[in-house]
Amino acid sequence: MLLAGTTVSRATLHNIDFITEKQIRVGDTVLIRKAGEIIPEVLSVTKHAENSQPFEFPTLCPSCSSPVSREEGEAAVRCTNTDCPAQLMRHLIHFVSRDAMDIDGLGPAVLEQLVDAELVKSPADLYKLKFDDILKLENKKEKSAENLINALEKSKTNELYRLIFALGIPHIGLKAAQLLCGEFSTIEDIMNAKAEDINSINGFGMIMAEAVERYFSLNSTKHLIDELKSLGLNMTPSEKKSEGGIFEGKTFVLTGTLPTMSRKQASKIIEDNGGKTSSSVSKKTDYVLAGEAAGSKLTKAQSLGVTVITEEEFLSKVNGNK
């Protein structure tokens, strides 16, 4: 169909609330527009198909038959199986990415070849690859195969928080993975933790905490962790820095542009001195380090009575001039 100068073949519907509200059924004739002059948007039903029935979302994944779930407040319905074939490529791309396991040489094209050859059906299968398996792939020579095997071996020694992030747990980014590994002593402790315990970690909320508990309660997750452990991946968080730093037990939130350093540099100074950083301001926050154009985090800190300091005051603390 030609619409506003372009041919539109489909408009995706994935939000069950929207489908229910608009009473959209299979085979219906609908009115659409290009929202923002770009995205095809369904506005309404102009005619129901004969004998049409309301659409019902499946309770089992069409790809792997595992249960699906929908988190409160979210539109998407997701498969709960960490090894679901329909999610495999996206999961693998995230797993090997720089901030996750950082496996050099495993780009999307190579991953696609491995999946197509049925050599990889889960992240654990990456660590089962042999030199000859990689050599059989298109455009792979001995040197590149050797480099890839070495990169896989090297990634086994990554800090645990990188693996936690690589797993792709909903709502859990790199910083949250670091906070988890800073709170618990082993992977088993993380897997057995209840949402209430996880929620007590500064920087976590109940939605994040429940996502962690739910993810590690799945049999597919337990199987994946067991496999990765047997394949030699590091499963122990790095030792915590020695206590006694000037920021020991203190939590900072950084906001705005600092005059002489990046927020990454400031975060490292805080962590090197025993403190922690968080992405959100709460009553548990000890300091907000604010720079230019600080915005809503500064406003929230002021409303909660959290101490706000400048870079100059921060450096004065670091240098011992309290």
C-alpha cells in the first residue's frame, strides 16, 4: 500500500493493551497513518472481518513452547527460555559485546555462520568450539581461528559482573551487575538471593530485584550457569577493596558536567577510595557530585536533603582537606 510517498507492507502490533483497546482482530481492515511521517501507526478498525474473534496472546512461546511472561508496567510479552532459538542471535551478540564478555572476532556475521551450522545453540556452546569448527567457516584461516580460540579462553577469566551483564537479565545493566557482585560472595549467593534482599542494595529497585530473582529461578538459567561453570568460566566476584578508604560505605550519584574531569574518572576515584556510585538518587544516597547542567537528579537530591558537593569540594575530600 502506498502511504505518504512510501510503500507500507506491515505495521507491527505487539502491545496487548493497545490491541484490546482498539478491538483489533485477525483479518480486520484498519486505518493507519505515518506517525511522525515515518512509522506506520494503526489508528482504528474500519471493518471487522467476518466471524472474527478477539486476538489472544499465546501463553507458550511459538518458537520453543516455553512459558511467556509479561512484567507489570511493560508492553512486551517475552519468552522465559534463555535458550529460545528465536532470541538466540540477539542474545549471542549481546553476550560477546565489549562491555559483556568482550570476545574479539565474534561479530554478528561469524555468529550467524556458527548458528546456521548448528554449532552454537546457547552461549555455553561458544566455549565448546574447536579450532577445526572455526576453520570450516567461510573466510576463516588458521590465524583467525587461533585468535578466536584464544579470545574465548581469555574471556573465561573476566570478572563475574561482566558475565552477569552478558546474560541479558531484564533491567540489569553493567552498573547493576557490578553492584550485585559487590554485595554477594559467590554466583550461588546471587542465584539464591530473594528480591527483598536484592532490593536493599543501594541503586536497586524492586522491579530490578524481582527481575534478578525471576531470571535465576528458571531451570534454563540454572542449566546455563552449570554449563558455563563446567567450561571454566570465572564464577567468583573479585575481592572487595580493603576497607578504610575515605569514602568507605558512602554512595555517590554523579550528575552534570564536571569542570576538570569526566564522570568516569570521578567514579574511579570514588571506588578507589572505598565508595560506590549509583545512577539514581534516593534516601540511601550520601553525596550528589554535581556539575554544570545537573538537572533532575540535583533537584531530587535537594528535595530529599541529600548533601550536594561540587568538584572542588570533592577533590578537597580526596586530598584530606575536610
